[in-house]
Amino acid sequence: MKTSAKKFVVCLKNKGYTVSLEPRKIYQVLPDPGAAKQRQLRVIDESGDDYLYPAAYFSPIELPQPLLKAVLASA
């Protein structure tokens, strides 16, 4: 997958998912049309695995190129 195709969100809240999600943290989103129909996002969480979370818990963001490189390097 090209880096320009990767999507990111910032966590707004983590009610019910305090171990898996941190508010104000940036997470990578994986494409999942089925989840989107259910108003969920497939997010790579603190465990390093991807899980479904309520889409309302996140806000999509676009990262500037230098920040995108830094985020991807830390993954």
C-alpha cells in the first residue's frame, strides 16, 4: 500500500475501550466497507492489531508529509 493511500484518524474518546484507545492519539485506519456501513472503523489500536470501533470515536485527519513519514516510521 502506498503511503499516500493510508488513512489516519485522531481518537476523540475511548469510553469502553480505555485499554485499546488513547484520546488525542493518531491511529491508522484500514479500509473496511462493511464496517463503514455499520458506522464503524477498522483501526490499528494499541495492541498493534486491527479492530472495529465506533466511527464517532474518531475524526479523520490529513497529515503533512513530514508528520506522515514520522508516524509511519514509528509503526
